[in-house]
Amino acid sequence: MGRSTVREETAERDDLLAAAVVKAVQGAGAYAGSIFLRSRDRRSLVLAATCGVPPSQLGGWSLVPVSSPIPVAVAYGSGRTIHLADADETMRRFPQLAVALPYAFGSCSVPVGAGGETFGALAVVWAAPPGSDGLTKTQRRHLRALANRLGASLAACRDRSGDPLEGDARTAPVETPAPSAPAVRAGLFDWNLSASTLTADDDFCAIFGLDPGTFDARAETLASRLHPGDRAAFRAAARTAAAEGRIVSRTLRVREGAGAGPGGGAEGAGEGHGSGEGYRSVVLWGRVPDLPDDDRARAHLVGVVVDARAGRAAAAAVERLRDGLFSLTPEGRVSYANRSLEQLLDVRGEDLVGQCLWDALPWLSDPAIEYQHRSAMVSQTPTSFLVRRPPDQWLAFSLHPDPNGVTGRVVPTGRPDAAPDLAEPPTVTAPPQPASAAAAPTPPAPSTTAAAAPARLGVMYHVLQLGSALTEAVTTHQVCEVVAHQLLPAFGGQQLALYAVRDGTMHLIFHTGHHEGFLDWLDGMPLRAPLPGTETLTSGIPLFIESQQSLSQGYPGIPIGGVNSWAYLPLIASGRPAGTCVLGFDEIHHFTAKDRSVLTALAGLIAQALERARLYDSEFALARGLQQALLPHRLPVLPDLRTTARYLPCTSGMDIGGDWYDVIPAAEGVALVIGDVEGHSIAAAATMAQLRSAVRAFVAVGHAPGDVLAGANRTLIDLGTGLLASCCYLHLDPAGHRAWAVRAGHPPPLLRHPDGHTDVLDLETGPLLGVDHASDYPRTPVDLPPGSVLALYTDGLVEERGTPIDVGIDHLRSSLAHARAGSLDELADRLLQHAQRSSYRADDIALLLTEYRPAATGR
């Protein structure tokens, strides 16, 4: 495909994105929107198009890891609409987003895709004080339909061009300003000088007060709308254009009010003559097209008339005020400043325009000032604050936003009462915050002295984002995954390796990237080895290498492995070396001062998280080992019966639970037991072990099923732990094709018949174990047809928050009835398939399956 074709296809995609994001903002009544496309490596979402507030005001998220708990990433990964009505709901559901953007806004994110494939996500943002309802269902459906249409159009574009529909972080996103009323009105015209006729657009007619439907295209009609004193100049402009080929500019006075009639301009031609009242000024530009070998074009004057009265009037009014007034672009750059502002800030206007206030004036160079601007833009709520201009002038700033920028006002004020002396920082009046935003960081007060290199919000965002994500990572592997998902997209790296120090030696604990051998040579190296990964750790100083040449000069003979730039970050926790984090870049990467400072700060967070995870992993292995030791190592081999069991620990923490199962051969038959001691703790596990031993003892002496649970109940009460337990006990008599079942507050067992039909056994039930010494546990007979399967389980398999347990039990019954499996082990795996795939399990799960296959019946 040629370069021109590629450019055309890229332009087509950009047009689709720009049109979609504008429609999304308008349809939702929002003030900003953005579209993200998946990256080439599918690890990130890349900002591809925006409308309204620029991306810099939303945390600088041009790259969002797909695994981030951020609405746009969740919408992309789940395929669901993520609607957050206000800041309170954002704080509850997405605390990391609320920490980074603690402002009063609502948002809605929807996936963009077609044919079962997701290309990215679309999001809109609106101002939302606490208690807002957010978008209506109709608006959300419209947004989803718009995203689906965009996905279909992008897919069609890909089919034609082969475009993989991927975002490139090196390409600037398509930016569209928010819709706004123009301050200047312009009309276009084409004047046939030889015929004295004029073709004009609707705006041109409106400027001159003409009806486009009845305008007769005569120049004389147009002249009738001018001040009588300007008509001669108007005709002279036409002669000048014919002679010189252009009109530099000509100011004309146009009569206010209704236009002349279609018959021409004679009627009322003298109205307002000499009074100067009822007229406004417009500016006319035009030129004769310079087309070689076309004499007809020389007879035409094409141009534009501009009515800038609103802009001129506004500027004149603003300049008369004593208050300092200025206008900021959405990015925070000054686009206008009146003379009073120049005097109050003691700065020339040309030194302000095009600059951010916090960059142009040293005494405003503070992150809190930038915070106030971003707060106003993101929440679309006015904000105000006080600042002291050295040496002792106090100024009150107020910011009034809309999606196209900010109007600022500055007035001198007295010294605030809260400041005991002039060395104190000024008071900041923060924008209104929802109640739930109290947990979010409050803006720092601006300092009254200039900082040499103040931290910027982008830096603060990366620290907050990684720190927040690391608080949810528990194990070493989870910490490594978070680091990879956050660092690589944020800095554009392709490789990441994490090493831990054990016994004075470097050990590779995590690697991601397409270079399989990236830094393998560092694995097993002692700390004293003169290598970049070890020297940065022993010295505690990060090492940034921007080219292969620099690496070869500093460390001759070290393998390069297709990488062009490296960042070696020492991981030091509690004053001792914990490991090294290495980022690799396929292309040469120049590390800015901000890159270096942010990576150095993040290295400390990573080190502390890895050290915490290492301790957790050690304690977790000990606890899980204890729990596994308390469960049966193998189940007995029995005639006419086949049994298998599964145990899945919860994922919500390190605490061990009290679930257990057992298969106990008895003098007459076999006992099947499953139980669950409440809680997740060492005490629960110890109680479980004692109950299991008690049940085995009662079975061994030949107690009836009801007496077994009654004895276990008394034993639990006598232990004095205060814990309760549920239990289900079945005594099987294979020879009689029958079982006796007893239940103590436990979920009922399931019985699958040979034809696949599955029942939830309706058993009489007794109270939980541990409630009352005198509790009675009635037994229920159960017929066992040859070829049937019994399923005993704990509530972790069938309970789901917000759903009745009966629904979960029925779902398990249906799964057991329809599962196709060649063996009992395969059947058990199929029943646990969903639970095994889930990244979160709030409770332990135990499952015991028993198949009744008398030898006489065959297979």
C-alpha cells in the first residue's frame, strides 16, 4: 500500500473518531469526551481522539493499562457500560480514579467494537455535584449505539485498508474543541465586477441585514445597506480590486435593522444620513483569483466580510475595568490579558500570552495553582484562592470555567486574617467537593516563594496511581504484575524485569516483553559483580542508559539483546537492598528530568511493596501448608463406590478457613462427611481438625448418623471456642442401595440419577453445631440407584453476594445434570470450572463427589 493510500485511510479513521466523539458529547449533554484504541501489544489503551477538555486536564492519561481499575479500561475489558453518576459513586466503585481526580464530575464509558472484537472504548464526562442522577437510560443507550456504529465503521475501514485499528502513543490524538458560539461572524462572497452582481452565503446576507431568500444579487442592493458616506468607498473598492487584483481591507458601516426590499436600494437611502446612529462597522477583504489563461476569473472578486462587533465590544468593555481579567485555554495557557492584569501582576502582556501562569510568574510556580485550574476544568465549577505577590501584595484569584477554557479575575485584597505573618502561605478556597471526596488528597496551599522545579500533577498522578494499585497487590506475583501494567504504558517501555536479592545473589522473579532473553545473564550474579543491575543496587543510585553505545562504553561485553535504552532502578526497603527493577526500550529513549525523578520515587514504592509481598508469601505458604495437612491426603479405595474431592482456598486473604471433607469406612457401610467451621483463622482451622477427629471417633464406635452429629455438637460446645459449624453426614449402605442423611444447617446434597436428572435432596435439618447441648438431628432415608452420583459441597461454591443461596444451589444442580464427563475427576473439575477461573473468591470451597457403581451392574 502506498504512502498516500495509508494517509488517506488514516485520515478516514481520524474523521470517524472526531465525528463520533463530538456526537457523544452533544448527545450526552457532556462537556468532554475521549476515545481510546488498543495498543499494538494489547497492554494499553491509547488516547486517539478528544472533544472539550484536553487530556492533560484529566490526569495526562494518554496511555491507560488495560488492567487498570479505571472505568474506560474496565469498559474495554468487560464489554459493559460503566456509568458513574457523580463523585460519590466514583469514590465507591473506582477509588483509584477518585484519588487521582478528586473533583465533582460524572462519567460514562462504553466499549467500541464490532463482530465480537473490541477495538477500544469511548468515554464522556459531565459536571455532577453530589446527588446527581447522571445520564438517563435513553442517553446511555444512545451512547452505546453510537459506539457500536463507530466500531462497525472502523471495522469496515480496516477491511478496506488492512488498518489493525491500533493506537500509537507517538501520534497526537485528534482534538476537537467543544462547541461554542463564535465571537466573530464571517460571510463569503463572489462579486462579478463586470456584471455588478454578487453571490453571497447566508452569513454574508445576515451581516448586511438581507434575506438570503429574496436577495436579488445586485451590488446596488448591497450598497443600500451601507452608511451613505461609505457607498462611494464601496464602489471605489470594486474599481481598486479590478485594477490591482485585491482589497487589502476596507471598513464599512452597515445599517442595523431589516434589509432593503428586493427592488433595490433607493428606498430609504437617506435614512440615518449624517447621524452615525443605527450603524455598525464591518471589515471587507477580497482579491481577484490569479488563474493563468482564464480572463473570466479576472472579472471576479472573491472575499470575506467580518463582523467582529461582539469581540471588539467585549474587549473594549474589559479594558475599561480596574479588575485584572484574563482568559485561559483549556490547557491553561493565557490567551488574553487586560491592562489592569498587567499592572496587578507586574508583567507585560506579551510575556503572558501563550504561557501558563505558573510557568510565566515565579511566585505562581506551585502545583496548587495548577491544581486549581484543573479542578475548575474537570468539575466545571468556579474556584477561588488567595496568593501573595512578593513582597506583600495579596491578590484574590477566581476562575470561571466552561468547556472552551477559563475566564479569570484578579483583584487586590487585604492580608487574610488566618495568616499570622507574611511568611505564611496564602489560603486556598478549594472547589466544592462531595462528602466522599474527603478521603481524596486535598490541594496543597500555594507557596509564597518560588520553587526551583516544582512537582507537576502528572508526576503526582503516576505516584498516586502506582501507590494505589500496589495497596491492592498482596503476593509477589501480583506486585510484579501491577508494576508491569503501570510502568510500561506510562513510560512507553517494552521490557521489564524484576530481580530479588537472596543470599547476596540476584534472582529473576518476573519478566515481561517480547525479548525472551532480556537480562537473563543477570540471574544468579552476586551483588559484588561489576554490572549495571548490581551496581545500581549497591550504590542506591538509579542508572539511566540511553543508547547501546553508552552501555558498551560503561560495561564492555554485556549482552544487549535488541534493546536500545535501559532504566535500572534500585529497590531498597527499610535501608536494605531488596532487588532491582529494569525497564527496557526497543527504541532510543531520552530520560527527561521528570522521567528520572518519577521513576526514582516509584522505585521506593515498588521496593516496599515487594518486601511486604515477600513476607506475605512466606506466611501464606506456612498457613496453607497447615491447612492442607489437616485435610485427608488421599481418599480410601472402596468396593462399589468411587470418590473424589476438591478444595479451593479463598483468594481474599491469607487467613485459612474451616472447610473439611472426609470419607470414613465403617463396620457396616461408609460415612461421607462435609463441614464448614465459621470464620477464616487459625482458630477455625484448629476447630475443624478437632471436629473431624470427633466425627471419626463417633463413627468408629458405631454411632447412628443422628448420634454422630449430636456428639460432634457437644464436642464443639465443650471446646469453648465460641465458633459455630455446619455439617452434612451421610451413612451409605451399598448393599441395600440406600443412605441415611443427617444435616446440621448445611446446604443440602445433590443426587444425580443414572439418566442425568438431578435432585436437591429434601432432608430434615437440625440446628448448627455449637448452638445447644440438647440439639437433635433427625435422619432422612435416601435411595441410591446404581449409577447415581452424590454431591456434597460447602456454601462457598453456591453463595454469591446479592443473590439468594437457593439460586446458587439450583445453578449447581443444573451444572451437575448437564455436565459431560468421562470420569468422576473430570466431573469435579467441570463443576469447579467457573470458581477456578474467578480472580476473586470470598470463601473457601470444598466438594466431595461419590459415584455408586455396584460391581454387579457393570460400567
